[in-house]
Amino acid sequence: MKTKFNELLEFPCVLNFKVMGLAVENLPDLVIEVLQQDTPGDYVPKIKPSSKGNYHSISIAVRVTSQQHIEKLYKELSAIEEVRYVL
């Protein structure tokens, strides 16, 4: 990834991730499971269903420590089979 997070952010900081995926019951649990591996914490995801109910958008605040940490989380969250986008 060619990002400039290290130029734009001062680490450590809290970054909001938005994960969009299929509307399956365990999607929030899958996202939190990935986050707990690298960044243990008490996460309170905000879940918003799409207008047709086929997808869910999960917003979650994560404390990140570096550009590499952000990129790793993007890759790991994107690797979840039910996830379609990570912003």
C-alpha cells in the first residue's frame, strides 16, 4: 500500500474503520475477532443495515500505533470472507 498515514496522523491515535459486508449475524463478531488479535480492547461497533437489508455497515474506533498497523488491519479485515469493503 502506498499511503501517507505517517505524514497525516500523529501516532498513537484513534482511527474509525468502516467495514461493509454481507448482512450475516456474526459479521460484527468476525470484525472484532480480527481487531482483538492485534489491538485488544473493548469495542462497541455501530451497525447500520443497508436500505434493502442485504449488507451491514460496521463503524468501529480503533487505537492504532503506526502506518504499518493501519495497513495490517485493512488487509486482515478485508480478508474476512463476508466483508466487501474496508474504509
